[in-house]
Amino acid sequence: MTQADKIGFIDEYGDKSIHFEKGGVSVYFIVTAIIINKIDLKEIENKVKELKSKYTQAPEIKSKSFTDLNKRLQFLTDLSELDFKIYSVIVDKRKIFEDSGLRFRESFFKYVNNLLDSDLYRYFPYLEIVSDEHGSEKFMNGFIEYVKNQHKQFELFRNPEFRFGDSKKEILIQLADFISGSLARCYDPGKRIENPNLILDILEKNILHLREWPETPISAVKNSNDSDEQFNHEIANFALNQINHFINSNEKKNDDYTKNQLICLHYLVFRFRNNPYAYIYAEEIIERICVRGITLSRRLFTKDVIGSLRDQGILIVSSQNGYKIPASKADLIRFFNNYSTKILPMIETLDQCNVLTKTATYGSINLLDDIKEFEIIKVLINAIKAQPPIG
């Protein structure tokens, strides 16, 4: 599956008005791309149509029509079983206009165009896009023109595929509308539900990335208290600050090696914010990386993604349950335990091998004494032997 085999259906939540203090004007503007494999297009369209008939008799799936939260959650649960991914740009207009001085809608369009370009097209340069033609044309025309102007010097961007679709006929544009509206229930003050994780947990396996703009500084967001002594702000904040620095320093790079690392970090941060205690299996992270149409083995993931990030000062811990950003001393202990159960037997094996080799050669070959580079191994073996017996 190549990147050219992907198609994205885009729709928006909210409006572009900067007068968000007025009633009826959204505080957030959310653009969602539903990304699927073209080969699965008809199958997913048919399944979404089946689910639509189960939950609504309206001509279209409209997020605003689902006023009952339980009905929305059940619909999302059924939809989440389908093979599609979510890539959303979530813009807090209060911060955009207050902090950056963007006072005009054209500047706002340019900002969001840039976000979509730098994120979505960085990972999927050949992605075909289908956008709702109703109410979005000015925005999407601006986006199309922006992408062409920004990338016309590159061969791979000479013929980007865009088209507008009628949401009444394009069921997957309706799906993008429903997802955007559901994410608004997690962000927009006028729509936000009491527990946004009810929605985010359902969509977790479908989410590639939720790009918040302006970005909230990555920090440990869970407050510690007497009943939560294990959470360590110093550990978590250090790890997150290192990740934040890496992302900011590398987000404009286009090589696959770095892209894979960025996808991994974005997902680890997303999961950490949702639940700082949860571990994520390697296969789950690899799946998100491979959505780009590449193949990444478990061995290369461990070496070129996790291993390389650790070499660059990123603190990622692991256990038998997977990977995570550390949030406690216990996370670090499990990490040390995980490696010590592998390292110590290896050292003992080297000691046994050396003993057998010395015996077989009547002492003429003693690697630990004869080879200077193995001196550290001899020190470790002697240190282990010097430990008093347990019990």
C-alpha cells in the first residue's frame, strides 16, 4: 500500500468569525480528515451507510442532530470498528486572535492552511482530498492554492488531487462532519461535555493525531494528591519537555526516519494526556506509522524509532506491557527491571562461555583477561559474583 492509495475526506466544525464572544459563534474551529485506503472505499462507504440507517433517518449524518450523548457515544463506538484514521487540526480562536494579532479572516485562513499543509501533506504527500463544497469552498480553494504555491518546486506535488463533493452524496464527508462535531464536544466551551474522555477513549484506535493550535505547552496535566502519590511531576515534566523540544526542532524535516519518530512521539503524548499510566504496545504505534504506506518491522521500530529517540535524550520507558512516557518512579523501576532481566543473564552467559573456553584450551584462551575491550564485562561479572546471596 503506497501513499498514493490514500484518500482523505474533509469537513469542518465551527465558523471563521473572530467575534467568538457573540452568541452562536464557535470558540473553536476544527478541520478533520478521515483517511482511508482507496481499496477499502466502497466497503467503508457501505458500512457507514448501514450504521447511518440504524441511528438516523435524516438525509445526512449531521453532528448537530445528535443531541443525545448516549446515542452519539454508541454511534461513535460502532463507527470506531471501521478501518479509517482521524487527522484533525483543532484551532482555539481565542489564542489565535489574542496572542498572534490575527484580526482578519484571510489571515486566519492562511494560518489553518499552513497547519494542514505542514502536517497532513508532510505525512501523505500524494493524498487525494475530497472536501464538502457547501460552505467550505473559500477555505478549501485557499488551501489548494496554498499547497500548490508552497510545493510547486517538488515533483511529488505537481499534480495534487483535490475535488469538492456534495455532502448529501458523500457519506464519508458526513463522517468527517460527525467526527469534527464530536471532537468539539471535547474542546469547545459551548459544546464540551463533562468528561471528554468518553469520546476520546472510543476514538483512540482511529486517531492518528489531534493537532491543537496554538499548541498547549506539553506538560504533566494530572495534579498529584494524597491518593495519587505515584505521579511524579519532575519526571513527567522533564520527559515531556524533552519531547516538546525534539518536536519543535524536527517538525519541518521531510525524511521518513524523522517522520516515523514524530508520529511515535505525537501518539505517546496523546495517550499520556489521556491516561498517564497506560502502556502502549509496539504494534499499536507501528500501525500508526505504517498508515503512511510504508513498511516498518518490529526490529527497525525498536532500533530506528525508539532506540534513536532514546539516544537523542528522549525518555521513553518500556515493560512487558509496551512503551510509555514515564510518569512515576514506578515506571522507571519497571524499565530497569525489564532490562536487568535481559542484561544479567547475558552477563552470566558470557562468564560461563569464558569458563568453558578456558577449560577447553587449558587456559590458553581467556577472553576476559586477554582482550582489553572486554575488561568492563569482567568488572560486571566480578561485581555480580560479589553480591551476597539473597535470603
